[in-house]
Amino acid sequence: SEEILQPGFTTFMDDLYQRQNQLGDALMVAFAEMLGLEKDVFGRHFRQGDMGTIRLLYYPGAEKQEIEKANRGISAHTDFEVFTLMHQNAPGLQFISPCDPQTWIDAPVRPAEFVVIVGDVLERFTNGQLKATPHRVLKTVHERRSIIRFNAMHPDTLVQPLPEFVSEENPPKYTPVRMKTHMKTTMDNLRNGIGAWDSETNTSLTANYVYESP
């Protein structure tokens, strides 16, 4: 209860969320500057009130026999927001190697750091110059905890390839979509059993989803 926990859980989480907002805002600027864009091109859609969420996750350890039958805790996918801040206290999260799309590598475990995971929205804004980071979670014999902060944008933000990444030789590869539509469509598809990842081509179905209208 609030009387036992000091600071109280709600107060602590609100403070964590606001501090992550500050980090998220700084990263929005960093991504823009790295890509040679006006520094507020992403941040202005974040500060208006984003659709981001935070999750505190606990994965209990599994028996070896269970892992031998099925070693995936969460199957391969990309996050459908702009980017994700991820902290874990033990191994379990894996990324596809940027050097070999057939190889999965362990995400680092660093006590005082968050790992930044690129999401669908940055891929679509940059017309594929930045790729959403494919990742999965393995079942492990050890228990594991993680803090996940999904950084999105204002619901009405129109996500489409920016002019700087489009040319006659490099036409738009992604259809326009609003942030709220992309999130709702992705969640609806998952609930309806439509997967997020094509294992045959090693591509994200959510990042490359074709929308008939925004």
C-alpha cells in the first residue's frame, strides 16, 4: 500500500514515466539530427501527447523440459511505435544480427542502461533507411524482469516517408497512416491471429503493412 511503499508506487511510476519522457524527447532530437533533418521533426509529434505506454514485466523461470518443447516466450516481431526503451535484469531478449539475418544475438544486460529498439514508425518515416529492430523473448530457466517503455506519437500524427527519403529513384515504400490507425490495426490483427513476422522472408508484417487509407 501507499503507507508501506515509500515513495508510493503511483508516485514512483509517474516520476519514472516523466523521466522517460525527457529521455524520449532527447532521443527524438538525436534521431532527427543523425538523419540530417530539422531537429524537431519527430519531437513535436511526441510532445503533443503520445500514445506511449510503460510495462513492468515478470517472466518466471521455466523447467528445462518445457523449454525443450517450446523455447519462445514471445515470438519474433517489431514494435509498432517510434522506438522502445528496454531494460532487463537477466538475458532473454534477442535481436536478429545486423550482419546475418539468420542469426539471433542476445540483447545486453546492463544495470544502469536502457536499450533503444527502433520501431515501425521510424522505418516508415525514413522510407526504410532505418529498419525496425526484430526481436523475440526466449523462455529461460532463470526468472527475468524487464521495464518496457513504448514511445509513440500523437494519435493524429500522419506517418509516411518524409520528402528527404523519397526520390524518383527511391519512391515511397510505405503507405501513409495515422499513429492511432497503425496501433489499432496492429492490435486488431494480432487479436485475429494475423502474425507480426514473416519467418520465411524475415520481414516485419507490421512495419510493411499496406493501408488503403490513413
